[in-house]
Amino acid sequence: MAKKLRSRRTTATLSAVAVAAAALTAAGTADEHRTPRVQDMTLEEKVGQLFVTYAYGASADAPHPKNREEFGVDTPAEVVSKYHLGGIIHFTWTDSLDNPRQVAELSNGLQRAATSSGARVPLLIGTDQEQGQVTRLPEPATRFPGNMALGAGRSPADAERAAAITGQEMRAMGLNQDFAPSGDVNVNPANPVIGVRSFSSDPQLAARLTAAQVHGYEDSAPPGATVSAAVKHFPGHGDTNQDSHTSLPVIEHDRQQWEQLDAPPFREAIKAGTDAVMSAHIVVPKLDASAGEPSTLSPKVLTGMLRDELGFRGVVFTDSLKMEGVRRKHPDAEIPVLALQAGADVLLMPNDLRTAIDGVIGAVRSGRLSEQRIDESVQRILALKSGRGVLANPFVDVSAVDRIVGAPEHLTAAQRITDRTTTLLRNDDHALPWTHRPASVLVTGAGDEAVGALADRVKARGPRTQPLATGLRPTQQQIAQAADAAGRADVTVVLTNAAWQADNSAQRDLVNALRRTGKPVVAVAVRDPYDAGCAEAPAWLATYSDQPVAMESLAKVLFGEISPAGELPVPVPDPSRPGQDRYPFGHGLGW
């Protein structure tokens, strides 16, 4: 699979990636003759390697008040050097992700801080670039519609190509760790936290696409031009109706159910050579009879199941230690100690970094944790960094960023992949495609950006087009305004986003009001396809994404430029008939 992918990449992309991988900027150079050794590190330096957290600011050396508030220093570089961090994770809310060149310069500055202080070990620098619903990197980075859309496309080659492009663009910006893909099998339609982040409700389809993305991230180019994958969330977060960010979900799968439903994507990812696996803050009492501990703190799950049974030898990351799912039972100083005892290697985003580090150091000095146990995790972390080319060359060529990030061939590939994912669920009286081009179209519903993006693409094809975004929870006034506008348009396209959720029931009211106008209505689920089961419309489509690339594919389908090729990667339940599906797994119409 990886060899086929490499043969498809253009010479221009190969050479650009090679430049980025090989170049060392004037900002700093790595000492390639010095390989970090665990035995040369102090205990504090070794413990620091176990932690990955964020820092605030767009420049490594620019003060940010939040750094002083949370870490006691002013700049991101000082956060790295003070705590001997093993890695940094970026978010938009940390003011770290403005534009690709800025990210590359920030990466170099952070690596300079790491390689000139403490044990002089280069950083893991990462983010959650899952694509689709979880997209962090700034444009012009190439956007894809996300996992469930890839599940609708059914193509491992497309999944691999998407990951390869994402990984190569990340590496050009100095990021070497992607906390992706999600290997969770979304068997519970009420899941509030996974949903379209999952490839499918089918374990085998999810397993094939998870493994394909591991290959794409890690095997599509030389190690110095790829990123580590971190498959999440072990042992499987797909069958829950609670969010582990705000609660501690309990999943009642027994051993047989876990083997059949949850384990396949993780097994295949390990076979594919994933560098890392991330734990889930969930309780699975039938797999671990301990007193309600989340899997992140469970030796049975992380050591017994993941390492001993599945044979994983790479790096185990915890999910964020700020999340309520792991903080409910223990103080912040205790959580990282329990995670290490369970088998974790990297402790992600503790609620209080100083408290967490002191907790681990104190546990070693008291004998609760052996220094050998710390050394084992540090060795795994160094092996990951070495294998991914981070130790030899942590810096990137900022001048190469514009040639790689958002390259024309990447954008073309993204559009072609997305064109194979749009799914037509219902098409009464051949409402689609629009063989007779409407003179006027209203585009309304959830999402200012999605409504605007689709309206632009419809307008570019000729019709007079009115965008009218009404949000996730439209008011009665907004619904009336949309219905009035629909009465004056030839056809209305209404976008829904998680309309199946109780809090978003007003979106269903909007669809019903539009239908009552007597004018043609096309409904489109731009997130979970489950919306199509809870509101009636003569035409229903699913894009699984509100990204502009998905709105372009949708416009192509509406006007008959392409046939909808996607097949449902999950069944869509029928709320009026409990236990039955409105649209079964694999359903998809075409022309």
C-alpha cells in the first residue's frame, strides 16, 4: 500500500518534502553526532521527557501572559527549558496556529530551546489534525472531510493518501506527531464525542482504514518527512452516550464484544506499525474489575491488553489529563503516577504541570515508582523520536513551507477524494440532480461558513443564490425568515448539523417549515448522517463534513456533475421504530 502511494506522488512534491526534511535553518542546527542517552539524564530531565503539554504564543521567544499564569515563566521557549519537556501540543486557543510559516518558525524556536537546555533532546511537536470535525492547522493547509467521509468512500488508498498529505504538510511546519487517527468504532449513534471522527460502525471497515492511515502518516516518505500516528482511544470509545471531557463514561462491552467490535482497528494499526496509541478515559468494568478506574489508569487495560495481548511495543500516550474522565477520582499529583503504573509512557496535558511533575518525582524518591520504570518510558520516547528522524534533524526549512503546505497537487487530490464520499440517501421523484438549472436557490441552515461556502459554489454555477445561516438552534423568528425566503426561491438547500440531538431539535423544525412552503427542499447532513432519520425531506444527502472541500463535492452532486458515490458507513436509525433503521449500513443512491 505504501509503495503504491509513493509511486503516485509527484516528483515536485517529493523534492519539496526532501528539502524540508534535509534543511537546517540559520535559526539553529542539531548536533547529529550526539545521541541522547537515558543514563546521561538527571531524574528531572527524564521525568520531563514524559510530559507533553501546550504553551501560549505564536513565537517561541515572545512573552504571553497565560504562560506566566500557568507555568511561572513568560515564553513558550522558557516553558520547554524549565520543565525539560518531551513535547508540545498546539491548539488554536493557545494562539499557536496562525499561518504555516509562523508555525514552522515557532517549531524551530521550540526545538532550539529544547536542544540548548537540559538533556538537549528535541521535542515531539504535535496537534490533533484528524481532519473534518477536528481540524487544527491553519489554511492554506490542505483540508479533508474527515474519517466518516472516508468510510463512506470505502477506499483504503484514499484514506492513506489523505493521511500522507496531512503528515507531509505537518512535517513541513515542524510538527512530527499527529494525534490521529481515531480507531474508535462508532456503534452508538448517540455518541456525543466520537461520531464522524470514526470511520465506521463496522469494525472491519474501520480497521482497514485505520491501518491505511497509519501507513499514510508514517510510510509515505522518508522518516524525516513523515509524522508519528497515535491511534486513539484505546480500548475503544465508540459505544458511549457520554463525553469523557466532562464525565466518566462506562462502556458495558464484555470480552467477546470487545474482541469483535472495538479491538480490530487497534490490532490492525499495531500490525501496520503505529508509533503510538492513545488511551481512553472510560470505564469498561467487564474488561477490568478494578474499582471504576478509567482505562488510562488501568494496568489491566494498558499493560495486560494493549502490551501483553496485542503486542504493542511503541509509545502509549494518555489522553488529556485535564479531562474530567480521568480527574474524577484522584488528585492531580496522583494521576500521572497511576498512569505510569498502568503502563502509559507520555502524560498529555496535566491540569497543573508543576504538580504533575513533582508527583512523579516524589513517587520515584519514595519508591512507589522505580527509576527503571521511568527509564523504560524514556527509552520508548527516544526510540520514537529517533525512528521518525526527530533526533537527527529537528529543524525545518521555513522557505520550503509555501511549496509544500497547500500545494496544488494536494488540493486536487483532496477534492478528488472528497468527490467519492458524498452519499445520497433519499431522492423522491428524482429531485436530484438539477437537470433543469434553477433560477434561484436559497442555502440555509446550520453553519455560517458551510452555508456561505455552498452558496458561493451554487452561485458560481449560475443561479441567483441567497445564503441565510440559521445556526445550530434557530429561533422561531429565524425559521419564519427562512421559510419566507424559501417561498420566493425555486429550490432550497438546508444544511443540518447534529439535528438528531435533543438540544438541536429546532433544526428539525426548520426542515419541516421549509417543506410546508410547497417548494422543493434538499436536506443535507453536514455532520452525522443520523439527521436523515429524524426529519422528512424529499431529498436527503450526507457529506459528513462542513469543510469547503465537502461543499464543493456537494455542489457537483446537486448539479449532476458527478454521481453521489458514497455508501453509508453507519446505519441511520429510525426514531419512530426503535431498533430499526431508516437507512441501513451500505445504503447509497446514485444515477
